[in-house]
Amino acid sequence: MSNTVLIHGPQGCGKTRNAQALAAHFGCSRIVDDWDGQSRIEDGCLVLISSIVFGFKAPALPVGCRFVAFSKAMAEAGLPSEVDHHEAA
């Protein structure tokens, strides 16, 4: 089973801002921000994209890579959503 997690969400939602905490939660040792859908991804990476990349090369991702929406990743990690974060300010 792969330890690679691909997190997708709209631009500006907080993926990069929360990448370190999400990587720690998912046990990922490397962060790939704004993946192009073509570059080969090693196992153990947290991959951040703005949208699901259609037409990406299947061998580019490790077998068993998890695809998780940003909001679900934040909830799973027990991190406050951006809405909660702004309301707390």
C-alpha cells in the first residue's frame, strides 16, 4: 500500500499553508506542491494540486495513492477549516 496522498482543492484554499501539518498527519516525508500530472511521484509524498489532473500518466503515481479533497484532509487531520480559522481571528 502506498503512503502517497494526493490532496486536491481550489487555488487559495490553504493547501500549501497547511502542507506541513497534513504531511505529518498522513506520514508523508516529502511535499510536492502544484504537481503537473506528468512528473513521477515517489512513494511517501504529499501531493498538492488545484484540481484533479485529467490525462495524467498512470505510472506517475504510486499504486494505491490516496486521493483526498482538501476539506476532508483537514477534517481527518483534525485541523480547523479555513472558515473556522478566519472566524477565530
